[in-house]
Amino acid sequence: MRGHKYSTHKMLGRISKFIIGLILIPIVIGITIAFFENLTGIGGARSAGSRIFLWGVVSYVVLHLFLHKPRYLYTVGHELMHVFATWMTGGGVKSFNVSKEGGSVGTTKSNFFINLSPYFVPTYTLIISLLYFVIPFFFDIPNLKNVYLFSAGFTLSLHLIFTAEVLKVQQPDILQTGYLFSLVTIYIINLLLVAFLVCILFEGVTFENFFYSTYLKSKSIYTSIFKQLFFL
């Protein structure tokens, strides 16, 4: 009986996440249109720091495409994010394994944040950001800000490119959480992150305008769907 209840609960969870994924599709369309429309208003880089960050982004793209894909490094960061997410939600870690073939983490609990966080939280960018704020309390390093900006661009580029690549394969984390729900959630959060950075780095665009444009376009799509369903 207990097994039957668990199975039913699990099935209802998957159905509800699938429905949520469907409901979020208009936002996927709205945020995509808003993003590309806002790109047309981009001006020059706001500062020398912006250019250093962009050099970091470009440097990783060149490395990934022409020299070496640091898959093992990405896998370590991916599994570490599972660990951090587990601790953040009150769970425990039973095992941690990483190899050239892939990685796995055994945890005492599971939820969508634990499963999906590596796909929308850039682990290494987060780590070096924490180091950037902690190091000055102990060491005085010349040009630390420039090193940080380049490293942040480099590691964020690593995160986005590998996330796009691994999503081509049906990952166990994603299948467990629900394929449609996972893809929609990962896409929206990563695009919000990129849009936020674009607004910080370049003149001519603001995150407020991008967010409001996303709202208007998504609302328009929801309204059209509602009218088609109920007012034909």
C-alpha cells in the first residue's frame, strides 16, 4: 500500500510539472523575443572592465571550439553544485564520484532545485566571485578586479556552452525532474542571467526594460491563447 501511494504521488508530481512546463512556454517565447529585440539597442561597452569580461567570454569560446573541451572540469563543477544545493536544502551527501565518463552524487533527499541547479547556477563563477570578495581581507593583490572579471567571463562562458551541450542528451537529473519542465526552467533562468549581464556590460539597454518587455509579450501570448480557447 505504501509503495502504491508513493508511486501515485510520484506520478502526480510528474504530471503537475509537465502542466507547469506547458504553462511556462509562452514566457519562453516572450523572453526570447524581448531578448533579441533588446539586443538591437545595444551600444558600446560601458567600461574597460566590461571589455575584460568579454575577453574572458571569447577566450573560453576559442578554447572550447579549437583547442580543448575541459569536460572533466565541468563535471566536477556540475557535481559540486549538486552537493551545495543538497546542503542548502537541508540534505546530506552520501557519495561523490567524478570520472572522465561522467559523475554522480548520492544524496539523502531529492528535489527540483538539487536536480537542476547545476544547469542554471554557474558553479565556478560563483566560487571565484566569493573568492573575489574574501581575498582582499587577507591579501593585497594588484589588478585583482581585472583577473576576476576575466575569470568570471571565462567560467560563465564555460557554464553556458556546456549546459547547451549536455542538454542535447537526456540527462538523468532532467528526466527525473520532468523533461519539459526542466528545459523550460533552465532556459528561462539562463536567459535572464545573460540578459542581466548584457544590461550591466553595455550601454543602451536596461534590465528593467527587458523585464517589462518580457512581461508584455508573455501577457499578449497568454491573452491570445485564452481568447482562442474560450471565445471562439
